[in-house]
Amino acid sequence: MLTPATPPTRRQLLAASALALAGCKPAHEITGGFNGISHERGHLLRSAALPNRVLPVARRTQVLIAGGGVAGLAAARALRQRGVQDFALLELEDNAGGNSRGTQVGGITCPLGAHYLPVPSDDAPEVQNLLEELGLRQRVAGRWLYDERHLCHSPQERLHFNGHWQNGLLPVEGVGPDTLAQYRRFAQAIEALQQQAKFAIPMLGRPFVQAHLALDAISFVAWLDAHNLTDPHLRWYLNYACRDDYGAGIATVSAWAGVHYFASRHGFAAPEPSAGKHAPASVDDGPTSGILTWPQGNGWLTQQLAAPLGDRLKTGRVVTRIAQTKHGVEVDALDVATGTPERWQAAHCIVALPLFIAARVVQNPPTVLRQAAAAVRYAPWLVANLHIREPLIDRPGAAPAWDNVVYGSTSLGYVNARHQALSLSTGAHIGPTVLTLYRALGDLPDGRTQLMQRSWQSWRDELLAELSDPQTGAHPDLPGKTTQIALTRYGHAMAIPTPGFLSQIGHQPMQNLLKQLLNQERLSFAHSDWAGYSVFEEAFSLGHAAGRLA
């Protein structure tokens, strides 16, 4: 969907001026617009635009799933595994998958949101079983091996720092000994906390000890201050990591979230000095140590989950009411394609909706839902898919990678949609590709307003200027090679784990929460929001549990 042209704003004029001064203002038209999300459908919930018609005879099913993101799709899979075939899944958009969907721009497949899945640990057996079912891993000679076609190809990550590209995302080349010392101190602090308490993904239903709650009570930046971890390069990297995983930075997220990013996976391995020079970074940057990825990102996974559902998947449905009745559950929805209201009756409903929506549509919501919805803060996100007609000319340093980040950039870098299709002999793609650029707005008080009110041309000019600025940017030739930009806006992309969330949600110990979510008489709840942050493992595991018990 393309938006009508609007007069240029001051921000847009400044961005365009930056392009002109850089000597790289494109002489061709760059087409584009907003796509991927229908905000009009979601806004029907808060408007008076719902048709006032007599509802038809109710459709009946044994289990109804409201919401077709990862949690809803996982619940549907679990129902099928149990032999329950009489169910339906209602999804707002035209394709299931939520934030884990893919699209095509200029004929090239690319992500609309989440773009990778770390190889899961034994803390996530449900996800491991899914990967085995999909043929992504198998046991050979007593060891689990992953299909290398789906593992991220090398090189995986690089950072544009001090005028050139370096391997990895931690600023390493050219930093001083004090910075390296702080890297080592942070690594030691993470290791000490790992020994003190268990950090696991998924976390719902696991016991939380005092160490977790103490971290949850303060911001990550306060924890860093208390440990005198003040180095600007370390703080830039940690701020980047939190914005990337949680949609907001170290001053916004809790210390528990900041620590959890590293302690729940493989820790933080600081580079060690070697013969007067430090060795290349071996730090686990989240996705660097064994990840699965596809041209369409996690859309590949949700496509596999949605495919077996057939006509049980009802897309283009706005769920407007969920009510418990004497004998089951009644759900009202609007078919947006026809403008026809529907009424569904089921013995049980799995509410796989974001908390702010679930609290609005569930009549007489249980206390745990009302309190949790009041505690959650959401991060808006912008995802920009830039179609370029040929490879970019790189500045010196590390070779083009899957994930590419510019130090100090407002954005979170970009992934190359054709990286997984690279020729292993040349190590570089030939011809057009799509760069998927991410911008988290969770730290901005007006982030959602900016996201929704700015024109796509304004975003286009700002993003191109940011990556092509000859002083700080990495790609001066980007504007001249870009042909199309497709922007996707997520007003409530993910829950932010702010200080106090672990103790505030449900006003109860977290380990009791899972029992309440799954043991409602006729309703159960499944969504990554309940974990306070958005990752595949949390959504899938909770959806799987709901489907097993519904």
C-alpha cells in the first residue's frame, strides 16, 4: 500500500540535503511505501466502524485459537499432535506468523521482522523437537547435527568502526587497553552471575531467585554504573544488544534483561591480548554462535507451521469479543474481506493475542490478564527492505556479511537477504539483493507517533542518508543503487522488559504464572508478551503448552 505524497518536512529536507552534500543523491526515482501490516484492521477494535448487523448462526469448533503468531501456530501444532483436528485459528493479517513473516521486494524473498533463530539449548526441548520434525537436525553417531544449508553462512557479522569494517560486532580494532580491560570485567561479571543463578530460555514457569529479582529491580545502566563499567565502546555495544533484542536500550530495560541477553546463552567472551595486539573478537554477540536463518527470516518457520492447517486457518479476521459462557466460549470476529461479522462457539479458546489486545477483547478478563496488560510497555519498530540493483562497493576491511552494523548508527544495521544463497566459491553475491534494515523506537517517548505519522519518503531519505554519509556511513553508493524501499511499521512490536516487570506481572511469583495462564476453566493464554520480551522460544513453548492442555 503506497501513501499519497505529502509536503517535505524539515527532517526530510535535512536528510535530502545530507544526501546532496555527500554527492550521492540518486538521479533516479526510488519507489516504495508502507506494506506488511494493516493498521486499519487493528484500529477497528477501538472505533465505531464495526458493522451493526445481525450475527449469523454461530460456527462451532472444539478449540478456537485467537491469534496466528508463533504462539498460536505452536498451539495448533500441539493440537494436531494430540489428534485434535476440530479447531480453527483466527488471524488478523492475510498471512499467519505475526512478527515472524516474510515477503518479496523486487522478486527477492526477505524478512518482514524476526530473521534468525539461535540453535536452542536443552532448556527449550519443544523447539528442539520442532527442528527435528522439520528435518533441520538429526542425531548422527550420538550427536545432534544441524543441516548446514539452514545454518548462517560465514561471514556472519561485521561492524563499520573507525572508518573500516571489522569482523564481529564488538568494537575491537583500534580500541585501547582500558576498553579491553572493561570487556574482560564485564565477561567476569556475567560468568559470576551464571554461577549464582540459572538464566534460561524459555523462562516462563521456572523459579526465580533473589538474584533475578534484584537485577529486575533496577535498570541495566544503573547496574553498569554500580560496577563502574563506563567505557563508551562497551556501553555502545550493550546498548545495541538491548535495542536489538528488546527494542530499547540500557537506560530503559532492566538489569535482569541486560544480563539475561548473555547469561541465558553462551555468556560474553572478551577478546584477549596477543603479542601486543588483541585477537579477533570471539564474543558471543547473540546470533554469532550457531544460528538458523533463511532469506525470509523466521517466516520460513511460520510457513512450515501454517501449511498443515488448510482451511482451519482463517485469515483476515478481527477478533472483537471473547466471552466465557455456561457451556464454553463465544468469540465474535469480523471477516474484513467481506465485512461480515462472525460468531464462533467452542469448548475452549486459546488466546494467543498481545496482552493489550487480549485485555480489550476478553470480557470480564481474569485478574492475571488485567494486571499483566497494565504492566507491559511496548516498543515500536520500523523494518525497511531496500532493493538494490547490484552489490555495494565496500570500504576496506572485513568482507560483506549476513549482519552488517554501523557503529553509532540510530538503526540496528541490516541483513542481506541473499547471504544464504552466496556462492561458497566467490563469497559474494552477484546481481540485485534486498537489505533488511531495522530501527527500534522503544526509547523515544513519541516513537509510535513518529512511526505512524511520518511519510514513507521521510523515512526513505533519513535511512539512505544515515548509511551513505561519507563521514560516518559505510555505503556512499547506496542511494544510487537503491531502486525500491518497502517499509513495515509495528506499533506494538514487542514487550520491553522494564525494571520491575518480573515482579509486577500478575503481582505474583513468576513460577506461578504459567499455571494460571494454562489452567483457566475455558480460556488459556499464550503469547511472548507474558515473558516480557519477544523471542521465538518463549512464544513457541507457551503456545505448545496451551495446545497440549486445551
